Amino acid sequence: MIVEDHPAEIAQCAMALARQSFRHSKIFRDGVKAEAHLALVASGKAERPRAIVLDLDLPRGSGHEILRVCHVTPELADIPIIVWSKSEDPTVREVCKMMGAVDFIPKGFNNLDRLTMAVRKVLTRSEARL
């Protein structure tokens, strides 16, 4: 699942996922729609994502709120979340990690390999649990 509002960054993220032969099923361009979908996942009415790549700065809603909801909702708490953000604030990075993010990757074309490796890591872990 990708939660990102900028088309170029959606394309970069999709490229990183495709490198792992992983096809994302859902793209959400705002926080409200992503939260609504996660509520359906929590209630068992929608397919559970294997991972979430999450932007923090979203229109209508916030990536921080999505991270908080996942952290406090037992049915969502073990979904791996990779935060992909323009923020360079180390405090933001630490707060995201404390709220359950498995990785925090700065946005940018130079970090696509890092995003690809993070996706590979979480997908390998989730397959090992199956």
C-alpha cells in the first residue's frame, strides 16, 4: 500500500516495489482515504496490506495520524510501515520509529535503492512468517 500524494514520487515508489516483483494493490493520495481503508482492514472488510510506504505530509489528513492509528490498533499494529518523507528532522524520525515505523527514508531519487532494500527486507520478513 502506498500513501503518497505526488505523482512523481508515486512513480518512484512503484519502481522500488516493482524491483522486488511486488505489485501494490492500493494507492491513496490523501490521509482521510487511507485511514478509511485501514479501518476496513481492521474490521476484516478489506485485504490487509503486506506493507505500507507512507508519506507524512499529505492533503486531508496526516501521515503521522495514520502511523498513530496503526500503532494503537491491534489489527494493524504488525503491518510494516516504511516512512518515506522529505523531513530531515531527527526528532520526526525518532517519533516515527517509536510509533512503529520499521524504517524512515528521506525522499529523493538518490534513495530509491534504500527504499528498494527496505521493501525487500519487510517483504522477506512477512513471507517468513507465513
